[in-house]
Amino acid sequence: MIKNKSVLIISAILFCICICLYFPFPNNNSGNSLVAFMFLPIKNADGYIMYGIIGTILLIIALILLIIGIKKYYFRQFFPS
């Protein structure tokens, strides 16, 4: 079921970093974003948000590593039927 355990662990660490970047703190102004990918705001009225861009890149890398780490049924993991 697992092809590469180390890649799977790295993917989980990257997911945790993405979640920690934009944990909804009271002073986080992510509600007024103009462009968002998944849950990470990328652009607001002031311009581009660097944490949002970095978080989006880390999230995409984590998803790719998760697909690489799973040996069997990886299509079913990401695209439920």
C-alpha cells in the first residue's frame, strides 16, 4: 500500500507547514482576499501575499509527494468515485 515511507512522511510535514502558515488567528486578515487557492489567500487589495504563494507551492509539492508515496489506489485517494 505504501511505496516510499520517507516521501509520505515528508508530505505529511509539508501539509502541517501549510496548515500552520494560515491558521485562523484573530488578527489574520484572510477573509478579505481576492484570490485564494484551496484555503490559502494569494492576493488581497494590497497586493500579493507572500505566505499564500509559498503555502500554495508547498501544498502542491505535498500533494505530488503523497501521490508518489502511495503505491496502490492512489487514484481513488484523490478522486473519489
